[in-house]
Amino acid sequence: MCSEFGTRDQEPKLLVIDAFRAHNTLEMMDAFKALKTTISLIFGGSTGFIQALDVALNQPMKNFIIKEANGHYYQDLVMVR
């Protein structure tokens, strides 16, 4: 659970996950707490309410990450040549 990234990164994080029983165990919560990650559980039947947030927030964020990753990738290609 604690990757090299997770042990060095001390910034607080928020992770939104479904309320699947395996996600919601004391062991999992303790592991995320050690990574300074706050867990927010999405309970069954609430997907319809959250879907709008997925489209409004996650899609633009994913597009931004893709744009930045591509820019970084192409910058490295230019530096190699």
C-alpha cells in the first residue's frame, strides 16, 4: 500500500471511493491515514447524484493531466534529439 511515492509525499489528499466492503476496513483506513489521505465513501444509490460531479470536475481535470503529460513527453523528445 505504501509506495515510494506515498512515503515521500506528505501533502494531504482526498480519495473518493465506493463503499464496497473491502475498501471500508480498518486496515485500509489506517493505511490511507498513514499516507495523509482522507477517504470519502460513496454509498450505494448515490451514483446518480455524483455523476454530475464526475462530468463537471473529473473530465476537465483528466483533460488537463493529459495535456500536461503530453507536453512533458514532447519536451523530453525535443531534449533527446
